[in-house]
Amino acid sequence: MRNEKDNLIVNLTFEFALSIIEFSEELEASRKYVIAKQLLKAGTSIGANVREAQNAESKGDFIHKVKIAAKEADEVEYFLLLCKFSKTYPYDPILTEKLTSIIRILSKIISSSKG
């Protein structure tokens, strides 16, 4: 059964996914379809994996799912960097700030869960 308590990382990744949806729509409006699709998939996957981790079958399963979320976050970071340094793509620095916070929290969760 799902833990219904307020959960910082679950909330942050859900809000981030909503922001990524909006940014992907902005990219699509600019006809930047490939990056828009990649960002949409990876950016929403972070929260999906974090949420899935909440129902993990074991500590190892929990760590594995959080690690997948961290890998997706790394992928999003890459695509945001492409947008930042491309002359023809829009970029939102707030997304990078939010993502950096999420990555830090995921890293902390992984390291503290292993110990």
C-alpha cells in the first residue's frame, strides 16, 4: 500500500514533470520536436521512477528504482545543456535549478539508503 505522507522528492519530481511538459510544448511550438520528445520522456520518468520506488519490494529494489530516477535526471540535464548552449533553442534556467536540487536529493537518498 502506498505511503500517503507528504514526501519531498515525490512532490518535487511531480512538479518538475509538470514544468517539463510545459517546456516541451514550448520546444514543439518552436518545431524542436526531437529534443522536446526526449526531454518529455526523461523528465517525466524521474517522478515515475521515484513514485515506483515508494512501493519497492525491498531495500535493494528501492535503491535500484531511485538509481534509475537519477539516471533519467542525468539525461534531462544533458538535454537542458544542449538547449542552453544551442543558439536556436529556448532555455529555461529555472528548470536546471530545479533539476540540480532533485539530483542532490536523489544522491542523498541513494547514499543514505546504502548505509
